[in-house]
Amino acid sequence: MTTTAKKRTITTRRKSARKAPPQSLWKRLNSIEISAKKIKRAELISFSRELSTLIDAGIGIESALNLLMEQRVGTAFEPVVNKLKDDLNAGKTIAESMGAQPKVFPRVYVRTVSSADRGAPLNRTLSQAADFLDSAQSAIAQAKRAMIYPMMVVMVGIGVVTMLLTVSLPQMIGLFETMGASLPMPTKVLIALSGFMTTYPLHILGSLVSVVFGTMKLSKTQRGTRFIHTMMLKTPMLGQIVIGGDVARSTGAMASLSEVGLPLPEAMEVAQETASNLLVREALNEAREGMIAGNGLSRPLAKSGMFPTTLIQSIRVAEDTGTLDENLRRMSDFYQLDSSERVKSMVGMIEPLATIVVALGVGFVAMAVIMPMYSILGSIDK
């Protein structure tokens, strides 16, 4: 083959490669399309309950997915349901298809549904998976709602103080200097702070942005995550809330998995991933290893020194009576309620505290501005 012919062949191959991307590239594009739109947990819960209801009514899995896809045309869930249908037609089970989409279906959800492959009714496994997600989602949503008011109070206070320092106080400084008023120490401090804020606004903003992004980057590293999670557990009240929430989610996951026939060690392997705190996950994993070694579950949990005494005592009694599987759901309900009550108590303390701090800050600024006025009025009277 001549050199010219070789060049033509290479050019033709390049053009054809541009026209027809490799199959692996199409697969990647499809996966990106599915994960590009974030699926909300509430949407997954709704999908699970509707699919369970349709199957319970005697509708086949493929027909049920067709109905659900018609309701979700144009939404983020449409490609997810479409992939489930394609995988089922290709001979995969629904659990295998869900497991291939980990950003949509959590591992505990997939393991719960996978029990249908061993004979458990699919509608029951879907309902149990939805119940677990719903309970976990409710606890998180409640905590977020409870923190809205304190955060609003703090943000309004910061905004008011910033406006006073950057807008009102600079205009008053000229008056103070013109009238020759003697400035008290609080006013001098505020003038210095106001001058710094008005002189270096970009530096302050850049520092705040750097701190935020630095914290976010640190939290994505193993060492940073461990440090942050350690500080969370050592913080008064917050540590007990974190542990209580993780215990509620992990025991709830163990209960859901045990109810569908998964052995307890395997159920605990999956359930420990529902814990949000790294140290709690490690303690649960050590407890699982101790249980496999024949030490039961209560003794390894007690050895970690992290979990509540009530939990350990309840598990010890359940182990002695052989009712551990039955009591896991009760433990989950108890600690979910306990965690919710602790969140309410913490917010009940934060709300007045935030209001007092904001009031003191605004009052200090106001007094620092008003105090020189008395000196000016005194000099005018004389």
C-alpha cells in the first residue's frame, strides 16, 4: 500500500470514528444522563409505594413500570424507570438493575428488594424499603425545619450589624469629628472595625469564601472527615443527637433487612452504611466483627464506649431471650423519637440564645453610636 493510500485510510477511519462513537462511550453518556439530574429521596419513596401498590393489585412488574413511566415523562425519574425496564427485558432482576444505579437507589434499599429473588413478595420488600427511607427522611427533614428559625435570627442580626457598621456609622464619624466630641472606648472600637470593613471589603469577602471552600475541601478528605465527625461527637448535646440518629437508622435498616430474611451479620454489614458519622460506622463494623467471632452484639457495642447504655441493655436482654430480630424495630422507633426530642430541646435552647446574642450585638452598636451624642449635647448647652 502506498503512502497516499495509507493516509486516505487513516483519514477515513478518523471520520468514521467521529460519526459513530464507541459503544462504551454511549454507555457512559447514558449513565451521565441518568445521574445528571439528582433524584430526591421523596421521589424514590413515592415511586416505591406506587410500584408496591400496583404489584399488590395484581399488575405485572413490566406493566407497572410502564404506568409509572407515563406519569414521570419529562422528570428526572423517567430515565431511571426506562433503565429498569430495559434491564428486566435483558434478563436482569429488578434488584440487579437498581444496584447498577447506586446514586438513585441506596445499598440498603437494594439489599431489601433483593430478598424478592429468594422468594419474598416484591410488593412487601418495596414497601419495607420505602418505610425505612421515609423514617430516615422524616428525621432529617425535622432537624432541618427546626434550625430554620435560629439561622434566620442569626442572619438578620449579622445583616443589621453589618449595615450599621458600613452605612450608618461612617456618616456619624464625620459629625463626631466636626463637633469635637470625646469618643468612649466602645465607639472607638466600632470606628476601627467600621474602617477596616469599608477599606478591605474584598479581602474580607475573599477570606470568608476561602474558609468556606477550604472547609468543604477538607471535609472531603479522610483526615478532615474524621476530625469534623470527632468534633461533632464531642460537642455537648449535638454528639448525643448524632449517635441517636445513627442508631435509629442502623437498627431500622437491620430490622428491614432481617424481616425480609437477610442474616443478621449481612444485615448489619449493610445497615452500618446508613450511619452518617464515620466513627459510628467504624464502631458498628467492629461490633459486627465481634458478633461474627461469637461475642454476641451487646458486648462489642459496650466495648466501643460510644453507644447509649439503654441500647446495650436492650440488646443484651433481646439476645438472652432470642428476640433480637423482633426488637430491632422497637429500638429504631425509640431512638428516632429520642433523637427528635433532643433536637427539639437543643433548638429550644438555641432560639432564645441566638435572640439574646443578636440583641446584645445590635444594642452594643446602638449604644456606641448614642453615647457620643450626649457629649455633643453637653458641649452645645455650655
